[in-house]
Amino acid sequence: MTEGPTFPELIESLKKAAGALRESGITFVLGGGIASGARGGPESDHDVDLLLRPQDADRALAVLDEAGFRPEKPPEGWLYKAWDGDVFVDLIFRTSEGDVREEVIDRAAEMEVYAVPMLVLHPDDLIVSKLLALDEMVLDYKSILAVARALREQIDWASVRERTSESPFAKAFFTLVEELNVVSEEELAPR
């Protein structure tokens, strides 16, 4: 039984994908655990997440195919996958908030990630995406708490709370982070 890719393999696939997409002029934003790590939080150890506009998704998958990745269009309808050996790169064009919009790209900051410049998802968007992905079948607060603790000073908590206000799982998370003294009541208060 294989254990999956190593972290250095993830980073090499990220660099390869980022280079190919940048060279083709496709705008993308690094998300997921590697984005968390780039901002000072815990890093991912299982895949690479790149967010892009829905209108760029097919072209991005074709570019990665030309770069040697094995393309896949899974039935979920909100992402494509591009395999680089055992590493998979998720090309995410729709999140739990809807299509990846211009404001998500505009909020991202250009950073050097393992010596490669790229846009990195804003911490608010990172937490919102994690909170809105929670449901009765996937109800694990551990990774969200780790990101929240590490990035707490970078997050606009009132905005995140407002954006996730329809989710009962997010409501429970805010009670949890307040009780654990990760975030204060004042930080969560609407402005």
C-alpha cells in the first residue's frame, strides 16, 4: 500500500504547475494547506489546491496536460484534477461560496512560495472555504482550529463570521474558538 506523495514531491508538482500556468497567462491562486503554510500556518501533506476562474478551467487543464500532467474531469463539477505521478493538483473553479470570483483573486497577495512567486489565498477566504465545507459527514474542526490559531491576527473574524452565518457548523466553530480564547468576543462582533 502506498502512502502517497512526499511533501517535496508536492512542492515540485506545485512549481511545475505554477510555471506552466504562469507561462500561459492563466491567473490562479494557491489555496489549501500550502497557502496556509505560506502565510505561517500548518501545511498540507496530501495535494495542491489552485483556484481559478471557471472560464479558465478548461484551458488550465489543457496547459497542464501539455506540461506532462494527466488530466481528469471528475463528476463533482467544481474542480478538475491534474496528476503528476502520485501528486494531484486540484484546479478549483467553484467553492462552497460559488464560482471563484474576481474579488477572491483581488484579495490574494503575491508571495514567494518555495522560491516561486504566486498569488496566495487570503486567510479570510481560506477559513471561509474550510468552514463552509463542513457538513454532517465531514465534521472535523481540528485542521480549521490549527489554521485559526496560527493565522488569527491575519483574519478579519467579523467578516468571516458574517460570510459563514448560514452554516450551523460555522456557528459552532465560532463558539469553540471564543471558548478556547483563540478569538475574542470583540473580534467576532459585527462592525
